[in-house]
Amino acid sequence: MTLSGLIQKEFSRIRSDRRTLILLFVIPMILIVIFGLTTGVGPTKFFTAAVISRDEMPTYENFPSNSSNFDDVFISIIEHNTTTWNLYRYFNSTNSGEYYQAVNRCFSLLKNDAIDVFIILPQNFSESIANNSNPVLIYFIDGSDLSAVGAIEVALQEPIALFRVETGMIENFTIMVPHLEYGVPSWESQLLNYSLSLILPIIIIGTTMNLTSLSIVSEGPLPRMLITPTSKRDILFSKLIANTVIMIMQATEIFVMTAFFGLYSLGSLFSFYLVLVMIGLSGVAIGLFISAISPTEQGANQMYLMLFIIMIIFSGTLLPAESLGGARFLADFFPLSHASVLITDITLRGLNLNIEHVLSILLISLFFLIAAYISYKFKKLEV
């Protein structure tokens, strides 16, 4: 049988499996509709901060003394005395040019996830404390993790309290948040957009693995086809092509549905679509591997379920990657952790495709495809 005939046969087999088609196309649509009709926010994390001090810039009017004694105290407390903060870098601005350069640098650090927040100490910071006035703290926070907005207000109380003890200060601070950077605007569908990096990779990988995990082990005519000049390579290649076409159709459906229900993306929509396709390709490859090594349909189903659970556990969403210790390699070995980072970077931060994570997903897909071919090539089939 020719390759085109094998591909047509594979499409016929997929069309006859209505349960899998429903799972592949209807379930993602239902979940996106549910998330798209709701509102809400995302998870929280602790903070790495940069600090910009304008305290040495001259002040006038009510603050003629131009002192700058207290910014170093505040910065030292954040760097050495707190349990919830880590100081990434300190910028001392003595004029407007240095200040705007520091702000641009901090926005770049924030965008690239090097810091979670940067704090600005105003020109009259030390003067306000010396005059027993109400000093002001201004901070810019990465709103791609929206619940961090509330958490940082709590976390800031620690350095503020330590600073007040250190300086004998009575007045409270005024804390200002000018704007949430890289967050979903309040008028957009927040729960949908904050959940995309978690739900879309799980939906796509789970359903595409299910689509292909029985494609080899459950098909009776395959052993008899090997009597003909048809090779195992052609059989596997035809299944890869047919299932990839179906996967691209699913990725297109998900892309259209998320756009319809308020997809918010600072980055390229084309890059977002490419990521969906790459995620689906990894699911197809892993499913083919499961089907190639499984002796029975029951074994394939059990392996699919077991591997899918392991992938979710080590995706970096349930357990932080830094807490995995020696098991960190499992997070890097499976595509979910790379997919979540790519979607977050594109939609919420407006970054280009991260080549490291793109190559990781493609190499994972290639690894499982090669493993599927080797397993199927040496698999003994009874005719």
C-alpha cells in the first residue's frame, strides 16, 4: 500500500473513532467557554526587587535641607534583614537622565522576569523622614501574576516596620502603585487569560496523546499489512501525518475560541498559534510512543494515564521547579513546563519566542518520535 493510501486509511480510522474526536474538539471548546464567561485572577509568588533611589537629587520648597541619609538604611534592610525579599540591584540616580535610564533598565528586568517588582524612593525621601512627614514609596509590579498585587502589600510591611524601628519613625508610609505591568486589564477576561498558560498545554497534550496512544496497538490489520511491501516506517509516518493534521485543526479551533472569548496578548498572535501547534506535536509524538511500546490497548490506556499524571505533577505549575531538587530534570524532559513559559511570555509579557524552550519542545517531540519508531521497528507482531 502506498503512503497516500496509508494516510487515507488513517483518516478513515480517526473519523470512525467518535469518542476521541469528541474529546479532541468538544472538550477544549467547553472549557474555553466556561473560562471565557468567568472572571478571576492568578497565583502568587514571593519577590525579588530592584530599588531606584532619587534621594540624592536636589529638592526645594518644603525640603530645603537636601539630606540623603535614609535611603541607604532602607536598601540595606531589604538586602540583609528581611525574610521575604531579595535585592537584585540598587540604582542611585543623581539627575533626571540617570533616573530615566534606571527606570528603563528596571522595566527590562521586569519584562524578562529577572525581578518581580521595582521600588522608587522619591527625591524627598530622607527629607520627609527628617521632617516627620509622610514618606512615599512607589513601586511597579509584574501584573502577569495578579494575586502578587495583594501579596506584595503584605510583604512590604516587613521592611517598612524594620525601617521604622531603625529610624524611630512615627509616621506611616504612603504606598503608590502607578500601574500593573504586564497584567491583564480589568476589562478583559481575566480568568481565561491568566489560566491560558496552565489549561491550554494540559488540554492540547492530554487530548492529542489520547488521539494517538491507541493508533498502533488497537489496529488489527497492521500485522497483515506487513506481508505486503508496506514498511513499518511508512505505517508510522502515515499515522504521524494524519494525526498532525487533526492536531492542527484542534489548535486552530482553540486559537479561534480563545480569540472569540477575549484573548489578551501583548505578543505576536502568530507566535501564540505556533506554540499551540508545537505543544500539539509533542502530544502526538508521546502518544505514538505509548502506542508503539504497549502490548495491549489496556496497557496503552494505563501508560497514557500514568505518564499524563507525571507530566502534570512535574510541569512546574503544581510544584515549583526550584523545589524539585534532583527531580528537576523531569520538568525539563516533558513539554508542559516549556509550554507554560512560552504562553506566558507571549501573551502577558509581549516577548518573542524563547528559542531555548522552543528547541526543548521540538527536541522532546523528536526524541519520542525516534523512540516510537525504534520500538515499533523491533516489535514482534503476529500475523
